[in-house]
Amino acid sequence: MNCDVCKQKPATVFLTQIVDGKMQKVNLCEACSKEKGVTDPTGFALADLLLGLGASQEMEKSTVGARCPACGFSHADFKKTGRFGCAACYDTFADGLENMLKGMHKGLEHRGKVPPRLLKAKLRDEEMKKLQRELRKAVADEKYEAAAELRDRIRNLENEAHTAS
Amino acid sequence: MPIHTILSTSGEWLRGDGPQSHIVVSSRVRLARNLNGFPFPGHAKKTERVSVLECIKPAVESLPEMADAHSVYSQDLSALEKQVLVERHLISREHAAKGLGSAVVMNKKQTLSIMINEEDHLRMQAIRSGLQLKSAFKLIDKVDSELGDKLDFAFHNQYGFLTACPTNVGTGMRASAMMHLPALVLSEQVNQVIQAVNKVGLAVRGLYGEGTEAMGNLFQISNQTTLGEKEEEIITRLNKVIEQIILHENNARATLQQKKPVTLLDNIGRAYGILRYSHSMASKEALNLLSYLKLGVDLGFFPEECRMQVDELFIETQPAHLQKSTAQKLQAEERDALRASIIRGRLEKLPAPAPKSAAPQEPPAKPDDKAKD
Ligand SMILES: [Zn+2]
Ligand SMILES: [Zn+2]
């Protein structure tokens, strides 16, 4: 049996872990087990390794042949490492990504912390969407006075966004 | 602050005075962050890694939390120094393998450690003694906000913080507690607990060898998912589950004391005997036996004053800590001999284990005979 990571050397370290109630087995050679730090029961490496191995298999289905314009990372690179090359890769490989993230996480949308410097922009973005919804509704309901007011507020927000960026 | 000061003093979490520290050894929260416009470390050229490093390191050093920090380039640390930091959980094994282009910044209390150019540009962690996930999160969250003002983090409107590995995307947060669960292991309930925990989307890890036994009866409980939930929600869920496990472990301890007092005393007594009289001991065996000694202290079989000694041995008998205590390079065999000798020395004054109230199945205890030896 060969090592699951390098696929070259014979596996000598056999690990099992229960993830989501399922037993997962990983077979590693001496060198890879040392490098991945999986012999350390307190490290995070084992979980990352186990999750990572599954991840690269998920990606197999789509985005074959894609290459990141920012960093040159290819689909094959991802398959090999289970890692991306740069932040832009998340958009390059977006098609395959959704499927993979679905199996891995609780949702597909970040609901946690937003960096303080981006928070303003994000709030403005949400406010803008809300106003536009209200505007469409006002127009549909033929409430033209309200619509005019909403248009002004949207214009103000747009100006704010321009000066901020 | 020079590195040997860090290496020769133990961190706050090793003192084991946090809440619930009888069962929860330590709480850790780690955040992964990357800079916009640079490839992730694993895909970056050396010059790119160096420029990221020179951009991040001064920003980290200027944090108020890092006023008394030790900041060091990876290439300036010896292999042994790195290994000691790994055993203290201040850097990861992966980071220990890095050279030029990486660095680590740690505060004096060793509650904060920030790795630069590990798998992500930034891996920041807070570690506290006992069950203190919330305070560990607060600590690292503040550091993150301060750094976020100075640095341009890669952040995606839908996916949140972008990380090299998609398993970390979103919050970039991995929160974990290291738990000591000897009674659940002894009473063969630990697998049930592990399965229950997995059902609520958390991961439990011991290191499973051939059997189902974890080394030193130590298990790490952590969140598996990082996307789709708020940080606070993840921490709260984890905290609740840990409190449940503490309850189960305490129940298992009480049941063992009531229903299997002889088995319990036998396990602790054998551990005591082997630790005190052996002349060669591998690190795995040491961990497993020390676990019973720690349980013995928790249950009052040993005087409370011995707690520190036992806790310290968990870390001091690790390979790099052993090697650090001596000038010559040790072979595995010599290391096992040194380990046994350090343990014998430390436990020389430890009295034989005795249940707090006399065990019912035993003839009247003669504590004097035992204590003299
Ligand atoms: Zn291998
Ligand atoms: Zn890329």
C-alpha cells in the first residue's frame, strides 16, 4: 500500500479519525507523516490533512483546464496540494468550489467577522440593495414621491462610495 | 526578549490554573489571514515571501500586545529550538520546517503566537490554560482587528477571509480544547462520546494507534467548519459540548470510585510504580502513565501540592525538552534513559497513592508503611 500523500513511498503510518461519525483512514509514509505533523495528537495538521485530501477529489469534476490569471495556479496544482495559489484562485475556480465547500462547511456564505476597514463598504452595499428593492416596489405601486426620495438617497450613497474608494 | 528566555520559562497555559483545568488542559483559538495581491506562501517565490514577511513583521511587532514580544526569523532558530516551540504549541510542525521568508512573534506570557508565512501569510493563535475559549477568542480577535487596520487582508464578500486551504475559508478560525479524559477511556465510554460530538459537527481527535487508545488519554475537540457561521456561534457551540464532556468525565470518575475502586487504584498504583522505578521509558509510555498520575492527583490519591510536578512532566518528557536539558546529542535509547531518570528524580518524594476515604474492599490501610518506602 502506498502513501496517500506522495503516492510513491510505501505507507507505514496508519491513522484513523472519526469525522462526522464516519471513520476515515489515512495511510502515510514515514516522511510524509513527519512533514504533516500528524504524529502530534495535539496539532491541527491531521484534521487539515484529512479534510484536504477529500477536498481535492471534489474539485475533480469541474474547472479542469482552468488557470488562475493572477498566480498561474492550475487545476492540477490544486489536485496535487489541496491548496489554492492566491486569493484570486477563489474566483478562477468558483465553479468547482461551490460543490466542494458544500460538503465541507455549514453554508456557502460567510456570516462572521468583516475586517473593520471593509465593514463600512459592506454596510453601504447592503443599504444600497435595500433601497433599490424599495425603489422598485415604490415604482410598481406608483408611489412616485417616495420613489423620488429613494432615488436621492441612492445617489447620495453612490457619491459616498466613490469618495471612499 | 531573547529566545532562551522564552525557552527556559514555561508559558501561562502550562501552569494549569485556568477554570476546569483538571479536565481541560488548554484552550486555543487560531485565525488564518492572508494579504491581498500576494500568492499564498506555498505558491510564492522566495522574494515574494520575503516582501510579505517584511510587510507583516513590523506591523505585528508594533501591536500593544506584543510590547514585550520575542520576534525571530525562522532561519535564526535551531532545529531543537523549533522543536521545543512545537512541543509548547507555539508553532506548528509545518512552521518548524520553514526557513528564510518565515518568522514567529510570541509574547512573553506565551499566550499569543503569530506565525508569518506558514501555510497562510498569517496564522495567529491565542492559548490559555483550562476552559477559556471565549477569552482566547477575545484576545486573538482584538489582535486581528488591530492588524486589519494596518494590513490589507484578502476578504471575499461571499466567502469571507480567503485561505490557502478551502477547509479554513470564511472565519479562518479553528478553536480547540485539549481534554484529559482518563475515566471515560477506562470505563470504555469514550467512543460513544466521540460519536456524539461528531454528530454536532465538531471533530474529536486523539491519536489512534492499533487500538482505540489516545496517547495520554488526551483528546482535542475542535470545530470542523469555518464557513456559514459566526465566530461566536462556533465558540458557544464548542463550549457547550466541552461542558457536557466535562460532566461525563466527572460522572465516569465518580462511578469508577464507587463501583471499581480496586481497578482504579490498581491502574494508578501501577503507573506510580513503573514511573518511579523504571530506567528506560519511551515518550508514549510516559504520557500514558502520567495520565493516571494526573487522575490520581485529581481524585485526591496524591497530595494536591504534587500537581505542578506531574503536569510539568507531561511537557518536560517530550523529546525536544529532554534534549534541551542536556549538552550532548542524544540517541533514542539515551533519551529514553534520561526520560526515566528525570521522572524518577521528580517523583522521588511522591507518596504512594491512597484513596481519600479508605477503600471499602481493602483491609484497613496502613498509610505509614506506604509512605516510608
Ligand atoms: Zn508519502
Ligand atoms: Zn491564484
